[in-house]
Amino acid sequence: MTTDEAFFTLYSDLPRLGPGSDACTREALGRLPSLPPAPRVVDLGCGNGRQTLALAEALRTSILAVDLHPPFLQQLEQDARARGLQAFIQTRCQDMGALDLPHESVDLLWSEGAIYHLGFGPGLTRWRPLLAPGGLAAITECTWLTDTRPAEAVEFWTEGYPTMGTIEENRAAALAAGMEVLGTFTLPPSAWWDDYYTPLLERARRLAPTADETLRQVIAGAHRETDLYRHHGHAYGYVFYLLRRPT
């Protein structure tokens, strides 16, 4: 089993592929200014699309969901059909950092737990031209919440995401990318545990007895990550950044 195969064996079919909740998605949407009639919406790095479904239920408008992993998109399509939302969701297998969408063609750009692949500032710089003037963005990003950081957390994130910033640093990066910051809020611990870490640990427990060496290493990484958050989650977290492209 390759590392990619091991990763998808562990994470496929989980309720979520990262911290988040339907309640947090709805809260972020509710904090944004009003959208135009029939808004043009994209969800970038959608994964299996739990937040895409929540957006479709709330907005009842067409949403383009973009991800690079076809099985995640297939799961989203299946879940959309099961919930009667298939008319609102179109999937596209594409690199979210190299989209072929026209400039100024998006009224609402959504992305939960994915922009770190590009980096927060570079990702916003790349995505800003997609937004229509006055267009809105709601993006979650793993963020340092304190300047007093446990050494274990610093070691983990220096290896995993060395450019991770504070809220103020990310606000500055958004401004530098040409975006207005409308607000921020931090996801609660329940957004990490309920639909992400708890199902992930249960999956790891079931897979462990028959796992090969590669899968055992991926499982060990998941245990390290969850243990780190259990002990040091006060020092970092996912933050929703609510943004607007100026008119």
C-alpha cells in the first residue's frame, strides 16, 4: 500500500475530512452580508463536501464544488442525491490553485480546511481575481491562538505547516492580498471532535489489527495529531475568516 492509498483508506467515508460543523458553516454564512439573487458560489477543496451540502440547503442555489480526489466528489454526489440536493451541486475534479474559471465570475467563494495547501496569503492572492467586485469569501485556516506555544505543538506545526500564522498575521495577509476583512471567529473544540477526530479514531481502531506498515504509520500520525490537540488545543485552532473583495 502506498502512502496515498493508506491515507485514503483511513480517511475515506468519514463524516468530515477536517475540523468543522454544519453549525459553524451556517454561522459563517449568517455573518456575511446579503448575497445577490442567484449568487454564483464555489467551494474550493471541498473534500467530501459536508459543508457544500450545508450551503446548498441554506442557499438553494447552484454551487460548484472543486476537489482533486474523484472518490471524494463521488461521495458528495451520492450524499447530494440522498438529501435531494443534486440539482444544486455540480462537482469538478480540478486543482483549486489552477482554476480555469473566468475572472470576476464568483459571488461567494467558500473553502474549509483547504487553503493551507496553497498558503493563506498566496491562496487569497490566487483566488481574489475570481471574485466579482464586492464578492464574498469564507475560509477556514489553522491558526495560532496564543503567543505562548507549547514546544510539542511548535515542533508538530513547524513540520506540518511552517507558515501557519496568528489571526492578526492572517488579517494582514488578507489585506495585502486585496481583501477586506469583515470578521473572524474560532471554531469550538466540538468542531474538531464530533464529526472528525472521534470517527477518525474509531476508524483507526478498526483498521489497526490488519494494517500493513504504511497504514500503521498513517494511523500513528493520526494518533499524534489528535493527542496534540487534546493536550494543546488552546494554543491553535481553526478560524473562519470572512472576507470581501472591495468594489
